[in-house]
Amino acid sequence: METDLAINLQREYERGGDGLSQVLREMIDRGGQTLALDYNKALEMIPTLNAILTETLLEYDAILTPSVT
């Protein structure tokens, strides 16, 4: 996620990032340190992980999670 932030917000960040929060700037910094090889390996895993998730979720009618307030 942080790598995608670094890619998509690169222009705003390079312009000084004044409109970006400190937390977001830190996330972009960390995302910019991701190696292209690691990022591409992760992208290659998406179809496999989606298939596993789909197969797992077929067993359930609903998923309950705690609310956040």
C-alpha cells in the first residue's frame, strides 16, 4: 500500500508535500524504499491470493467483524 502511495502521490510529494499530512509523508517515504523486484513479485501473487480468498469465502454466508467507533 505504501509503495502505491509513493507511486500515485509522487508529484504532490515532490512539490513539497505541504498539503500532505506528516503521517502520509512518512508512508510515502517508506513506500519509496520498496525495491522494484519485491513490488513486482507481490503483484504477481495477486491472482493466486485472490483465488485462495475466493475459495475460502465460498464456505461462508456472512463475515462478522467488530465495529470501530
